[in-house]
Amino acid sequence: MDWLELKPEGLFCAPGAFYIDPLQPVAHAVITHGHSDHARPNHAHVTATPETLAIMHLRMGEGRAGHTRRPLHYGQVISVGDVQLWLAPAGHVLGSAQVVMEYRGQRAVVSGDYKRTPDPTCAPFEVVPCDLFVTEATFGLPVFRLPNPAHEIGKLLHDVRLFPDRTHVVGCYALGKCQRLIALLRNAGYHDPLWLHGALLPMCRLYESLGIPLGELRSATVAQKAEMRGGIVLAPPSAIADRWARRLPDPVVCLASGWMHVRQRAKARGVELPLVISDHADWDALLGTCRATGAQEIWVTHGREDALIYAMGKMQLHGRALRLIGYEDEDEDVPEGDPA
Amino acid sequence: MIEFATLLERLAFTPSRTMKLALLKEYFTMAPDPDRGYALAAMAGSLSFAAAKPAMLRALAMERIDPELFALSYDYVGDLAETVALIWRPEAGQSGDVPAPSLSEVVHTLERLPKAEVPDVIRGWLDTCDASSRYALLKLITGSLRVGASARLAKTALANIASLSPDDIEEVWHGLEPPYEALFAWIEGKAPKPDAKDAPVFCPPMLAQPLENIDLTALNPTDWRAEWKWDGIRVQLVSTAQGERVYTRTAEDIGKAFPDILAIMQDLGSNVVLDGELLIVHGTTVAPFADLQQRLNRKAPTASMLRDMPAGIRLYDILFEDGEDLRSLPFDTRRQRLESWHARLNPSRMILSELIPFTHFGDLAKLRDAARSEGIEG
Ligand SMILES: [Zn+2]
Ligand SMILES: [Zn+2]
């Protein structure tokens, strides 16, 4: 597929003259979702779902989230240059989209980040048949066959009941993981107020305004220590091992991330209760999705490409690693506020 | 297996002793017999199998996964059992239909499983377990299971359930065998205290107190007895009709490392529990602690170690004699019993610890300081 090319700024669609999730400011950017390694500031023109535009606006402020913006609903087709462009749900976070492009009878799909597990806070991933599929590979190793998130929530709630005098502080990324965790807790029947670190509250309020109810949320920063005892506190991953968490009454440090699947990773983070909850496709979902698109050509953006490309070769698919420097997983140990 | 694996996982990540205790209490209360007994055995370090070698785990994994993908995964995870546990893909239709084996089913099967059948049985188990149970299972069958709780902590948890002290559990412990059903029945008030009369069990001893840490003015010297503290380790020698044991103060059985002491006790044929200091002794000279350390470091001593570093005992106290519990008797009475026992049997390589006469605690402090300069441990 020669009309999609890799440039220093990022993945470029030549006949439409736009970039997808570019790493540097460009004239026209199509953004898959609001995580800061995909949505970067100061593009001249931005096309994205209305939810992603709202998230970018909240995170970057007026002006930096694209000088002009084009909201595009899932499934709404527009022409950009000679390209037919539309967005399909990616199931990753609220507003996350796959970018679908058609040109001269060929179809290419760029997935951004995605998952196949149901998520009450966003629209489910939609398989779009295509000739070229660009996939992520965050959990691109066969050891990542992740458990059911309901099981992990059960683990947390069991621990909360077993240690009623302690405060469970759960590290979770501010966009997506936090709101999904809250929704999963509510679905599991937990309706007590949840205490939130200040860095998490604005995004939760935005989710609620976009129609995702999250129940009663309170600020942990202004709360009296004693009020939070026995409760669940949510905080950015960088805060759970920090002074901030130590001021909580008898904290039990938990972390919600796909990386918690491997013991060494959980141990290294000093986590007492690892919760294996991921917003990325696991190994089975990666392979299953690549196969389901029917694409003959698979490009792999960020993560562990080697194992995935090897496995595709065994499935007679042509895989290629796109080494896009700058994409990371939001759960990796990146200080809050940095691109992640 | 699932409950046990869940407990193991939680213990492995929890540094807090109080939380470990609560987790153990919950497990011992919820888990059925005999599973909980085998879990307790695992914590006491007495549940170990060498049913499988790493090569077998690898071979099993290769049946289900491409070698290249396995290698990439193992590189990333860094632990063989964990890699296999995570990578294992249950045969279609297996998971969910057949329940995972219980811990006791695993233990009972492994106990009498012919070697040739091991791979088939393990493959079947892996197919029915979840990832964390597979991990626990693989660690168990390769003899590398580590439990994030000591035997002492497990006993403390049991004691808490029944409002006993850990020493109460310790007192009956060595008369019991996995899966400890009599112990759990007692803890839960369903059966009397297990009778350990004939078994060579450990009895929690009186411990020495450093003089520096005690407010001596509050004590009456005539109520106290002083003896030298030797530079060895405190042990309890237990000899009954069922056998001889050498226990450390923490109830660890170190008899295998000291067959010379066991042999002396066997020769005596006396039904007795003694408290003393284990030392390396040449004639009347006590060897440096480093020599004893060498003996302690070996599971079983070599012939030359037995010849060059012979063990001996300085006796402090007698706790049982011919089934009679002497522990409630005053110390001076027990001392008389010890002296007459010693005079009667004249055991080789066992010397009475000398009582140091004193009228004021100050005398002891002076003696201690003099001894320190002469090289006796304080
Ligand atoms: Zn993302
Ligand atoms: Zn990403």
C-alpha cells in the first residue's frame, strides 16, 4: 500500500494530505484518541470524534487542541482530498476511534490503541474489513492472555471487605482506566463514594457530561483522613507510592494495569494488590483481530512487534514493524503530565 | 488449588505482618480439611515434591506453543514456571468443564504417582487450572514453592483463631503430621488438645534476658539464678520412646546436622526434655562459634567434621522426665532434678551449666565484664 507512508512527523496519508496521530505539529491531523502520545498539541486542523476533541480541549486548553476542529461521528463518511475517511469505534477509551481510509478501491484501517473486552465507558470495537490493518502491540507476547476484569474487581472488593480498617488506594491512568475502574466497581454493586486524587476529577466530570454516569465521587485532597478509612481511593500511578498516598489512613497500594499480569513488574512497582485490568488488546485479541479484518498486510506500531510479526508470518500474513518513536503505553512508568 | 494459589499470591505481595495474619486466618477458617492442612505444611516447609524437572515443564509447554514464541516470552518473564503458567492454553473444551484439582488431590496423587505418568497428569491439571493455580502447581511439583509466610506466622494465625498463644500450638506441633486434622479440630473446639505425650515434641523454653535491659533494683537477688551464657546456640533435646530430636529455640528440628548428639541421647535411653547450649567442645575447651556455624551450615556433617568439630551440650534445665511435666516446678527444684539425672546417667559430652553464686546483681555485672575480656560471650 504505497499511499500510506511513514514520515518523521508520523504516518501520512498522501492522497488526503493528512497525518494520523502525528508526533509533531502538522497542518491536518486525524487523531485516534485523547492519550497524550497520540493527541499532541498545536496542530493547525484536527479531525477526531467529538469526545476526543472534548478530551483534547480539557487536557491542552483552548488554542492548543487544534486551531480549527472537525468533529466526526463514528460511521460518518467525509472526503478529504481523494480519500474517503471515516472513524470506527476502537473500544480503548471514550471517543477512541480507528481511522478508516479508502482510496482507489483499497481500504486501510489504523486502529490507534484498541481492546476487545467490553468496557461500560466506551463504544465497543468494530471490525472493519480491510486490505491493510495498522495494529498496536502493547501486549504482543503470548504470556499476555489477560483475565476477566470482573474477576480483578472481585479481588479488590474482597480485599476491601477483609481489611475494613485500611484504605485501598488504586493507581490508574487519568483517561480511560480511571473511569472504567469506577464503572466496573459500580457494576459489581459497589456504590459507596469513591475518593479521587485531584488529577483524576476533571476527566471524570467530562465523562459524566458526555453521558457516562460514575456515581458519587469525592475529592481525596480536601477530605478528612478519617473519612476515607475503609474506602477506595483512586490516584494516578505516580502518586500511589508517593508521599501523597502515605498520608492516607493505612493505605493498601493497588495498581490497575495489564502489566500487573507479570509478577516481576508488580513487585518492581511495590504493589500490594496487583489488578490486571488493561485497555489494550491482549495476545489473543491482537491475533484474532488481525485475522478478522481479513487484511493481507499488517503494520505494527508500538509495543512488542517481534513476537506478533513472527506469529503473523505463521498465519501467512505479511507483518511490518513501524518503529514510531514517541508512542508509549500510558501505563508505563511515565511521570504524570508527560506524554504517555 | 485455586484458594491456595490466591492465598499464595496475596501473601507474596503483602509486606505487612498484620495483613498476612488476617489472610492466613481467613484461609484457615474458610478452606476445608485436608486442603488447609497441606497449605500449613507448605508454610512449615514440609511440603515439597520433586516430581518434575525444568526440562519437563519446557517440554510440556512446547506441546502447545511455538519454540520461538516461548523463547521470547521466557526472556521477558524471566521465570520458567511463571512463563509456562501464563502461556499455557487449555485444550479447547477443557477449561470450565472439569474442576481444577484441590490441593489435597494434588498432594495425594503426587505421593504415589509412577514417574512415567507424571507428564500426563500434570498436563491434565494445567488444562483445568487458571493461571495463578498453574503457577502454584508448577512451583509445588518442581520443589520450588515459596510461601510468603513463615511456619511461626501460620501458627500465630491458628492461635489467634482460638485465642491461644503460638507457644500452645508449638507445644503439640511436633507430635502432629500433615494434614494436621487433629490440630484444626482442636483449634475449632471440636476435639480435645492433641495428645503429644509420646511424641518428641518441642516445649517453649525460658529465655535468657540480658542484664542491661532489666531494672535490677526492682528485683530481689535471692529470687534469681545466674549462669554463664555460652557462645553456642540454645537448643532443646527431646528424647522419647518414639525417637530423639534436637530443636532450636524457634522449634526448628536440626537433629540431622547433629547425629553425634542424637546418638548420645539414644544411648541414654532416657525419656526426657532438656534445655541447653549446643557447642563445639574439645575436652573442656569450647571452640569458637565459627566452628559451630560450619556444622549448622551443613544438612549432614562429613566424617571429618564429626571428628574435628565434635558437638557437646551445656545443660541448663530439665522440662520433662519420664513423662512428668516439670515446668510448673520452681527452678531450684528443677535444677536438683537435672543434677540428679545427670549424676545418675553421666551422659557423655553433656556438662551441667555452672550456677554462679552472687548476693548482689552488681557482682554479676563485674563478673560479666571480666568474662568479656577473657572471651566468654556476655
Ligand atoms: Zn491509548
Ligand atoms: Zn498508545
